[in-house]
Amino acid sequence: MHRIKRQVLESIIMAAKNVYPLEFFSMLGGRNKVIEELVVVPATYGESFSSYRLDLVPFDSSIIGTVHSHPSEENYPSDADLESFSKFGEVHLIIGHPYNFNTVRAFDNKGRHVTLRVVDD
Ligand SMILES: [Zn+2]
């Protein structure tokens, strides 16, 4: 199980809505299976998630995974997502339209669904 700070999840929801119908993408920072912050990487808005550039990812041991939005209601990983998940990180969030607390799902690096619990600071 991973945990996510409520404020971080609210930021994801807002960002996903702001770039809709494009995809929002960000890295996730945290430790001890707690997602504590968004780490936005360059030039990813509107690109397909699978095309993000690993060479632009800052080397930072606090980065534990990724989040991206799906402009459809489909909030399971695509084949391209699964390939990306396997390259990097331990937890990957997908938020499906219409973007709220109920449309976010967490997956491990093999694409298996994992429990995500929202925590208050
Ligand atoms: Zn995807």
C-alpha cells in the first residue's frame, strides 16, 4: 500500500483538469511509500506519456514514481504505460477523466493494482 498526501492529490486533480483534453504528467517525490510532492519535469504536457524523456528526469533519490492523466475514463495502464512503468519508479498513478478522488488508481512497476490511501498532513 502507498499513501499520498491529500494536498498532492488535489494538485494532481487540478493539473489534470487544467490540461484536459491533453495528458498531464509528473514525477512523484516521497519516501517510505508516502507520496509527498509533485516533481514536474520539462515539456511533457500534451505528449503521450510513453514518450517522456528519461534523460530529462532529475537524478533524485526522492523520486519514487510517476503520475499521468487519461483524458478518457480508462484508468488502467496501456501497453505503452506498462513498458514505461517497468523502466523507472515503484508506484505509478493514473487518473481518469473526470478527474476526482475516485478516478485515481495506483500501480506497481509491473502494472499491478496497489492500494492508495489519502493522508492528511
Ligand atoms: Zn496512460
